[in-house]
Amino acid sequence: MRYHYFENRNYEDFAGGRVIYHKPGYTNFPVRLAGEIYMTCLHMLNESRGKKVVYDPCCGTGYLLTVLGFLCGKDISAIYASDISADAIKLTQDNLNLLHPEGLHARKMQLAELYRKYNKPSHLAAMESVDALSDLLKHQDHGINCTTFLADVMNHNSLPDQNFKADIIISDVPYGNLVTWSNDFTSSIDILLHNITRFLHKDSVVAICSDKSQKITNHQFKKLKKIQVGKRKIEFFQL
């Protein structure tokens, strides 16, 4: 894959478990690819609405959204995140709190205490990463409004009445051994797309990351683009 927006550099400050919270059983996402997907969506949008609202309906730990908040936060006014798992939503809230100076400062104090107790170089390195991430926040002229909610995107009735419309929806949907859908439907992504239409403007862009075996045939949407990176494919849609 050819990258147009993000250079190939060291992204270790974003490593799961370093500053951004992580737990076994949850997946992370390639940092450079996350930024590239977001910027691709951004350039497909009508630019008239200004700063963007971003939503991930299968957020897991919120890692993908948190990375985007740091890397692309100057373009983002609000982030929404939902998941079927209450544990995932708790982790997501903890991670999205890092997008605010107070949350990042609290994380540094936590790491400092761990370093004091265990004297591990990894904790010292993580504190240095906090400083690097803090510098990214300084380049944003506003705080990002972050909202999390518990919902099963496979169940239309489970989605609460949330008063927002997303300009960009990005989701790394379940596949592989670590995460699975809440059902065994072969058309899970089609159901997801149908159920998230209530959160879309007519020109919103949806980016779905999946593996090659998952087919998308929802006729409410038109495919704008498809890219492939290793075993992942990313498909971009609009209504």
C-alpha cells in the first residue's frame, strides 16, 4: 500500500500499554494506518462543516480513536465510541481521557509511582512518551468532546437514542481469534452498516477494516475505495 498522508516513522509513543491503556484479549491497530485511513476519509468529505465528528461502533479499548485524537485532533470536534462490552467501554473511557491534559497528567503521575516502586526503565520511557503526547495536545486549539456508550451494533433496538451525526465512522470490525461478533451471521458487516445509518449525514464516510473473507453487500451504500494492507482490507463507503 502507498501512504499519502503519514510518513514511516517511529510511533512507539502510541504502543498499547505504554501510555495508552491495554489489556490482554483486545487488539491494537497500526498507528500509521489509522492516520492514513482517517485522512483518506477526510479528503472524501464535504469540507463545509468544519471540524469533524468521529464514531467507532466496535471500539474495543478505544485504541484506534485515541490514536486519532492525538494525531488528527486539530480536525476533530467530538469522538463517540460504543461497544457491546462494559469492560471495553471502561477501557475506552480511560483512554479517551488521555486526550485531555488532566487525564494525561494523571497517567504520568501513575507511571511515576510505578517507576518509584519498581524502578523499571519501561516506566521511565513511558513518562517520556507522555511528554511527547502532551506536545501533540498543545497543537490543538480545542478539547475533543468524548462520549462512550454501551451498545450492541448488531441489535438495532440496543442502540440508544444518541443525538449526534458522525462525519466519519471508522471501525476495525471483529475477526480472527481475539474478538468475535455477538452473533454468527455471515452478513454481520451489512447489518452493522444498516444499523449505523441513523448516525450518518448523507455525505458521511464510513471506513470498515476487516479481513479478506468478510464480504460487504449492503445496497444502501456505495463503495468509494478499497485498499489492502497485509491480511487487512479497508473499504470506504457513503450512503
